[in-house]
Amino acid sequence: MSHPHVIRTPDQRLRIFVSSTLQELAAERRAARTAIERLHLAPVMFELGARPHPPRELYRAYLDQSDVFIGVYWERYGWVAPDEEVSGLEDEYNLCPEGLPRLLYVKSPAENREQRLARLLARIRDDDRAAYKYFESPRELAQLIENDLATLLAERFDQSRALVSAEVASDADRVVEPVRLPVPLTGLVGRDGDIAAVADRLEHGTRLLTLAGPGGIGKSRLAIAAARAAAQTFEDGAVFVDLSAVHDPPRVPNRIAQALGVRDTGDAPILDNLVTALRDRRILLVLDNFEQVLGAAPLLTGLLADAPGLSLLVTSRTLLRVSAEQSHEVGPLAEDSSVSLFVERAHAVKPDFEITPENRDAVARVCTALDGVPLAIELAAARIRVLSPAELLERIDRRLSVLVGGSRDLPERQQTIRRTIEWSTQLLAPEQRRLLTRLGVFEGGFTLEAAEFAGADDGDGDVLSDLAALVDSSLVAQHDTDDRPRFTMQAIVREYAREQLRSEGGLQRARDAHARYFIDLGSRARVPLKGGGQREWMQRLGDERDNLRAAERYLLDARDWDRAAQLAFNLFLYFWVIGLLGEVRTWMDEPLGSGDPLHDRTRAIALYFTRTIRFWKDPDGRVAADLAESADLFRRCADRSGEAMAQISLALALLAGDDPDTARAAEVMQRSIQLFRETGDVWGESMALVLLGRVALLEQRLRRAFERFDESLALTQSGEDAVGGRIAAYHLGWAHLLLGSPEDARKDFALSVTLSTSLGHIEGIAYGLEGMAAVAAVGGDVDRAGRLAGAAHALRERSGTHNGPTFTFHQRYLDRLAATAPSGRLAAAVAEGRELTVEQAVAEALTGTGLPNAGRDVSAPRAGGVPTPP
């Protein structure tokens, strides 16, 4: 029953309450309103509409009817009305209902912030109910609001069948989103002029700019800062590509693709997918540490030719020497900046250290002796805890003068940093130096657990204490991610460590220990990846992607085919979800092409990986025959789980093409599902049920297909399996739509989108959007159908998932809709959808309302191929 005094908000869509001062943030309020409306939500803003109610009553009523609270703050606290103790700005925050999500944005810099606002913000920062971010421009604010609202919608989507729990929160930014610019832990000292010069050149049309200089000079930090300064010039922003773990030039496209979120699914050359993803973007790529892959330089000119909106900022110790390259030499810091950097880094180990008349000259001379090289200065400053500046100067002068072996062919400043690293390591205890060298085998960082495994010396030594000493010495950096500390080494320090390890004859042993650790990690991940531990293990394995590649490369180079195959097979689900099956296929091609006799299980795994992603290209039946051999080999070595997996891929091959063999596929799948049930593999059983449902669809048995998909979804829910739940919900959506229940189909597709977003599975999001487009088409909503279909197509192009087979029928619904819609309207909506970000597309899908009644469509798919589970 409605209350006579209820004050209605201007719009009954999802309502976003925006709180801020008015005049000083007028441009930001316009940006916020635009961002909210782009997501088809309703902004609730104080200046909108007439206000025939007292302010507090109005605030409270609007807040009670709102779904999200957004606060935007800068310098002004706002007007305090007579007889009131706080401003309207603070009152709005105080009146915000307890359960309302709070997204708060603070503009910086704010040199004249009023004290009362500062106190309010301090209180807000301590409120664990609020998400708190900084911004600098209206454009940046709009992007933050769009992204955060879309993520919030995905997290909070109310779906009665949802299997998502608090354990499976939205984590799409880790996989769906490109690798944006890192945020350094410390400030950049003495580079303001360089930043301005580099940013200016990027903003005025330079498309290939190389920052050249010796290791340790600060090229990476300068590139990040300059890219951040220039990023607003590029509509699609800036993306960071770390090449430090890439040693083979042909792998550079894979690393760029990884940073952009482009999948290597094996359907097409990764370079083709990369060009497709970049072709229509205006984007800046920062390619860091290019000196070790100089052979890939011609690739860059090709990308620039194929993607006219692409610009490249490259860091390298040497120039690339390709056409269109311009360069910026990164030199040493000036003396005053060198001293400032020394003091800043000294404070990290000795907070009370300050420059005094007595030590000023010694500090300046230390910086001069180190040629103003930032990394060398940081390593020296780390010793200030136990050495005075005068003592430090004496030791540096004495030691650097003799540490010249093996460095005479390097540029002068490169010699300086190498000598400084060696000097710094000679101050370590023997066991600490030994640990440093062994840590050099890691790529992309490592955990304490990994360091303890790889660094232990026959069980002796205290790795934790030794690692702490390396961190204190600035030879290793510590970064906390979630609850698991992670450690990294600068590229030049890692190079030094490996050289020492090689010269001491310990490289082979250390690399084998590294591989053994990651084989064990993969073994531990195999089961939880199929259930409730998916999110945690996807994150953890994502952090270790470079180490997994390095371990696999070591095993393949050693022709250790058995362990190489085992590592890959344990992580099949991870490699599939993140889109690396194309790369895994190239790994497994090596044992098959080696000419070496292979154990049955190793050959079975290699055949599985190399044939599974090609099942839909099987004109002569060779792929199906090889998959049948794989299943037989697994059976021969009593690996029932492996046999069941191979049977699924065999069934897919049998169903592909214009003349699917549904009878044999059903027989194969019955064997597969029996094996999964015998081994207690709920994930496998749920996937087998999906495939049996596809067989039923091809045979026009819609009700049977529905039952199979429904049973699969129930299994995934019981096992807390988000990957399987996404697939089952998607297929169930099609069954509901074909059976004439579009509203149920909409819920299923929405669940699939939500789960895909929580996993960061791009292809799953695209599938879900396509299903939602079909539902919208059935309801006659031309604009929504077109936008969702356009967004899905653009997402496939940008993620490299547009070449392979797809299990979707949305185009037939769009074709019917186009035949009755006003001319050009659907095409215009598709074009609009292509411009949506991932977050906007997800929000568009999840904010849809109910549908008008629609008739039943029982035209199930016939021939034409049934692809791999999407």
C-alpha cells in the first residue's frame, strides 16, 4: 500500500543518488550524470526537478528509493543551513541507508580543501562500507563511475538460481580488462622535464618512441609516468606490456595479446587476432624491456601499419633501428635530484635520516660516484641503516674501483650499475648471496613458498630471514597482493643473479627445482579449479603465468616430455578459461614431432591438446581418429579421467560439420559420463551432460535437451563450479527460448553473464550477450537487441575469439527482427553496441526488465556444427 507522503524519484529504473557540492563540481556532476545514463540507469541529483519538500525529508526519501550512493568531493564542505550543525553534503552521507552501496570519488589535487571536508573524508576513509577512489578530471570520473557501477551490478545481480556466492565475487578486471599502467610504490624523482617532453611527443603524433638508456637508469618508471600523462589523448587509454620474462622474439605477439586480453585459442595465428583487436582502437602500448627481443622490432612497424590508432612507447637499452622510430635518451639524475632520491630511499630503512651540514658533501659525492644512476643510488641508500654517508662513500670509492671484471665492454653507466650490484651483494652473508642467485630463475616474481622451495640448500638455511635481508638491501622488492606477499627483482638484478648462478654451475639445478615446484603447484590446483576454489586458483595461477611458461619451456628444452605433458594437463581448465590453448598446442607439438618414443600417457595428452582445438576443422576424419587414439591410450594406462576428457573432445569432433554423427557421439558421451561418475568428477559429469543436451538439440528433442542442461546446472551449483555453471546456464537459456519461455531464458543468460564476469571469461560474456540479444529480439526490442549483439561481436574481435566455432543462434533472431524493424535501425543499434566497454555491455545485459509474452520457437538447430563448450 502506498503512503500518501511518499516522494517519488524522477525515474523508476535502478536509481543512483549523486551527492556533491554544486558549483565547484558542476562539470563533474555532468560527467557523472552522463556516465549513469549511458548505463541506462537513473541519476538522482538534487538539482533535478521541483523540490516542494524540506531538504532533509527530500534527501531521506530519495536515498530510501535509491540503489547506489555516489559521493563526489573536492575542496568545499558546502553550506550549513541555519539551525543545522552539518552541511547538506555531510547530511546526505549521514542519511545514507545502512545497506546502500557507497562509491566515493575524491578530486585531486586539492590544495585549499576546507577543514570540515577534510574531517568528513577522514571519517569516510575509515568506513569499511565505502569504496574510495581519487580522480583528476571529469573524463576520468566518468570512466570510474561507469566501470564501478557495471562491476557492482554484476556482483549484486539478484538471480534466484545464482550459484555465485560471496566466495565468487566479480574479478573481471584481472582477466577481461587489459593490463593498465602499474602504480609504482614510490614517487618518481627528478624526471618532470622528461615526463613533459615524452608526453608532448606522444600527444603530437609520434607513434613509435623509444626511451633508450642503460639498465637501472629509470626507463620503466619514466615510461609509466609519461604514458599516464599522455593517456587522455588516447580514447582507449594506455596498456603496459612487460617483456622482462620474454626471451624469444616470436613470443612478443603473445605477450602483447596477453596484456590486451586477447586470447590465443589456436583458431587463427595470434598476430592476426592481435591486429583485429587493435585495428579500430586509439591506444598507447608501453613495451617495457625490449632490448632482449630486438628481433621482434619489425613486428612493431607492421602493427603500426595495420592499426592506425596505435602508438608505441618502448623502453630499451639500445635503439630498435626501424622506420618511424624516434628516440629519447634517458640520462642520469641531476645532483640535487640524486640527493633527493637518496634521502627518500634512505628513509625507508632509517626514517630519521636527514641531510645535515656534516653529511651533505658525503651524500652528494656518493651520488656522483654512482653517476646519478637511480638504481645504484637506491642500492647504496639501503645501506644507510648501518653505514654513515662518509663510511658509505669510503666503501663505494674503494670497491667500485676494483669491481671491473667482465664489464669493460658495457657502456660506462651500465658498468656503474653492475659494479654497484656486485658491491651490494658482497655485503651480504654467503647464504643470502646464494639465495639471490637462485631466485634469478623466477620470471615475473615469486611467493615466499616458491622461494623457500627453490632457495633451500639441502634443507639448511633460513630462507625467510635471508629473503628479508635481500628486501632490506633493495635487491628484491616486496608487493602485497591479497593475503599472499609477492616478491620481484629488477631485470638487471635478475640478469646478474643468473650470470652468477651459471658461472657457479648451479643453473640447471635451480631451474629443475623451479620446475618441480610449479609441477607440484599445478597438481595441487587441478581439483580446486573444478569447484569452490576456482576464483582463488585462477588468481594465483594468473600471478604465476610467466613462471608456468618458464617451467614448461625448461622441461621441453630438456626433452622431459612426461613432466611437460603432466604440467600442461593438470592446468587444462586454467589454460582454457584464460585462452591459452593455442600456446599449449605449440608446446605439445614438440614431443609429437620429436621422433622420440613417448609413454602412452604422454602421447595421449599431446594428442588431446593438439587435436581438441581443431575438432571443427576435420574434413577427412583425421582429428576424430587421433582423439579416439588419445582416449584409447588413456584407457590403456588406466587414466579414467583423461579418457573421459578425450571422449568429450571426440564427441565434439563427431558432431562437427554438415553431417554430424549423433548416434556415435551419444554412445561416446555415455562412456564419458560413466567414467566421470566413477571417478567422482562432478565438473566432468556436468560438461558431459551439456554435450548430451546438444546431441538432443540436434535430434530435435527439446525437452530432453532441457533436462540435460538443467541437470548439469544443478551439479555445478552443488560443486560451487562457476565455470561449469556459466556453460550450463547458457545452454539452459537456449533450451528455454526454443521452448517458448523467453523470460526464463533471460534469467539463464543473465546468470551466465554474471558468472563469466566473475571469472573474467571474455568468451563466456560474449556468449551470454548473444543469448540476451536473442531474447530482446523475441520481445521486439530493436535497440537493446542490436546493442547487445554489437557489443558481443566487438568483444569477440577484441579478445581474439571471433574465428572459431560458436554455439549460438542469435543471428537468426536478429534477421527476423531486421525484417520488421524500421530500415537501418537495427544496424545503427549494432554500431552503437560496438562502442560499449565490457562493463557497459554487462550492465546493459543485467539491467533489462521483463519481456512481453512471446510465442514459442521450436526450430532447434540442425546441421552446421556443434562447437566446443563455450
